[in-house]
Amino acid sequence: MNPELIAELSAVIQDATQRPFTLSDASPVGGGCVNGAYRIRGQDERQYFVKLNEANKLAMFTAEAVGLEAISATHTIRVPQPVAHGKTNLQSFLVLEYLELKPSGNTRLLSEQLAALHRCESARFGFAQDNFIGTVLQPNDWKDNWAEFWRNYRLEHQLRLAAQNGYDGKLQSLGDKLMESLHILFNGYAPRPSLLHGDLWSGNHAFLTDGTPVIFDAAPYYGDRECDLAMTELFGGYPADFYATYRACYPLDAGYAMRRDLYNLYHILNHANLFGGGYARQAEGVIQRLLGEFA
């Protein structure tokens, strides 16, 4: 860490905690693909977790702090508490409480607490502000109609970005066909606006040493709770008792399997826009399967 950043982190932590703090040690933490991450320690042995990115990414960290605070306020599931965020001339940063985490723990409690989070509802779909899914802007304007929200602020948004990134042609023509028929997938289905994690895959949860679940790297909004469940299945899935416990706490409606593919299409498109590679072709395949439901 450069001296300017060390001084700024020391100052903002001192201001936020109202206790003197001088950063004395910083150790890199691996595992992230978007931000740099460090565990920092003060001369008084207090520890914090710090995310770093370019200075122009401050809005991303501001939104993440707001999202974590929103989830924390529900008192349903543990998240790292935001401490401070800001920037220097070269870098933006987010300071969080440091939690000692491990990969395994009480999976049933995780599903119970996720179901409790999903029972925290709003009158409309959206969120108090836009946030980010990875480094991609996630619009969250308020909408009364879920199908319109999902079309306008999730799929069409990602398809426009994909066109800008060179994925026009087949992906766009298939996307246009899906948008024309999207209402069919929601016929007779009216989800309630539940508070979501928004980016819930296995890399975004862990457990305290006593087994308590912790979720992090959230991109929350009020939407169909099935979106969170769907994403848990996108990259390998969670243990079977996670899904059984969730369904016992908060049963899913008929048609989830088809909507799961629709909801995960958003994340596949986002990965195409972030990382390229085969994700655009994967998105084309998902759209073709969904269109096959109308045949």
C-alpha cells in the first residue's frame, strides 16, 4: 500500500470509530476477481477488511456499503459491517469489519436465514439506489410490475451492454424474440418484492468459526426471491439440505425451474459483458431453451 492510502485509511477509520487508529500492517487476501483485498491491522491490533479499486470506482463501494447496511438492518442474516469508504488520488476503498471465515458451517441455518431475509418486503420492485453486479451498473428504478422490471432493468440492460461489447447478431436477435414473449413466462405468477442478496453464489457466503452464516459482496434490491435461489444453482449448486430447508421455510411456486433459467440468464449475460469467452454462446443456448417453452 502506498503512503497516501495508508494515511487516508488510518484517518477514515479513526473518524468512523472515534478511536485513534494507525495502520501498521496490510496483508493481501486472495479470492476476488474484481477488487484488490487486504486485511489491515492497527497498532492497537484492531483488524479490518479493505477492498481496493481504481479511484473512479468509488460509486461501486458506496453502493455496496448501502446494500450491506440494508441487509444488516433486517436482523435476519449476518453481513460484514461497513466502516468507511472513500478514495485517494489513485484508489477508491471500502473498509469493512474483519471476520474470520471458513468455507463450511451450518448450511440449514443459512437457508433459514435467507428465507427470513426474503420475507422482508417492499411495496414495489427496485431499490433506493442503483448498484453494481461485479463492476457493471445494475439499475434499480422502482416498478410496480415485476415482469417490466426484469425486462427493462435486467435483461434489456445486459443485452444493450452486450451489443456495445460486440455481441450483436445472433444473441441480439434471440434476445429480441425473448423480450417479445417474456410476458408468457409470468402469466399467472405475481411474486412479492423480497429483499435479495442479488449475487448469491457459493463464493459470496461463508461461515464464522462457530458455524454462523455470513453473506457478502451483495448487490441487493427488492425482487422475486427465486432470483437468489436460481443463482445458487448456477455455479455448481448448494448442498441438498440447503434447498430442502428453504422450501420447508418458504415453499416455492410452480414453474420455478423455467424461471430459474430466465433469472440466471441475467448473470450469464453479465459474465459475458465482464469476461467474454463462452458466456455469450451460453446465453444464446439458454435463450433458445426458453423460446422452446413457447413452441
